[in-house]
Amino acid sequence: KLVCMIGLALVMPRLEGFPWPVLTLCQGAMLYLCTYTMDAAAGVLVVGLGVPAEHIFNAPYLSTSLREWWGARWNLAVSEGFREAMFVPLFRGLGGQPNPSNPQGKATSPLSPRLYAENGAWLAQAGAAMTCFAVSGLGHELLMVFLTEELTVEWGAFFLVHGVLTTVEQLARRRLPFSVPPVVGWALTVAVMLVTGEWLFLPPLRRCGLFSGVTEHYQGLYYGFLAAVGL
């Protein structure tokens, strides 16, 4: 991941004039690669302290749906926290009933419909999921205010949009008379992430100079290494 990050840092300044999806994809990849520090911290807990830990990110770029992205691959620690503290209580409070084969309501994803009954629980599930996205959006908006002292509502809107899209996606998959091929689901997921990322998520990070700062940092590491080895 370090090598990939340095490669992106060297390529970024040369992307001016390229179509916007290229820049969006590269900046999204850079943002994802920055998360390796979280996995590294988990590794320190395992190796140094003997504390059980799991990977926080599970190759989100392989997701074949938005539900899979948010519920089973992106920031799993937060996803699990939302499931336990918010989604399941809200789902039951809104009248949802656990799947008879899963009476305890256990789920691997806060948005997974397979583990819940499909007998009228749709609105309860959608309401609980939308609430989770709204709270996540508020948390991210407060984080941006803390970092930049700027209230943009872009991050809040990003998560609300994804809450709606994930709910619509789930409804479509339930109603379609056929299964969506994984490659089609993957392409649609990537397209949605690119468009909504360019529209709402990345602009605040660009304005606060995150990408330019990260690019300069990793370029410095690269040229410093070359100087150290005499190249």
C-alpha cells in the first residue's frame, strides 16, 4: 500500500486535463490507501498487546452493491457499532420482526435483508437504515467542521443520498425477477461511488488541501529515499 501511495503521489500532479473520473478515481484510491494506518494500528494491538482485532476494511473496491460496500466491506468496526446500537433496536421498534431462522436478529450487515423476514418488515428496515445513514452523515459533517471550521453540508448530503440509493437498490433487488450479474453490480457500484464522490464527498477535502498535503508528503518520502541511497 505504501508503494501504491507513493505511485499515486507521483502521478497526481500529471493528471491535469484528464477526464474527471480519472482524478476522482485516483483521489478515492489515495483516500482508501490512507486507511491502512487503521489496519496497521489493529496489527499493533494483535502483535504487541495480544488484543484480538480484525481488518477494518475488507476490499471495498470488490463490492457488487452499495449494501455490500457499506455493510460488509467499508469501516467494519463502525458498521458493527451501528448495527448493534442503532439499526437492530430501530428495526424492532418500527415493527420489524427477526427472521424465524434467526430469532436473535443477528446480522453480518446492518443493511442485509437476507437475515430478516420479508413479511412486511420493509418499511421498518428502510427507516432504520436511513436513520443510520443520517446519523453517520451528521457525524461526518461535525468532523469536517472540527477540521476546517467550515459547515458545507456536503458530507451530510453524501450519506443521505447513499441511504436513499441503498434503500432503492435493496427494493429493486427484491422486486426484480432476475439476479443482477456480479460484474454489472460491481460496475454500477463503482459508477455511483465515482459520481457521488465527485459531487459531494471529495470537494471539501480538496478545498482543505488534504490531497495536496498527502501528495507532497509521499513525494518527500520518495525523493528522500532516493537521496539516502544515492540515486
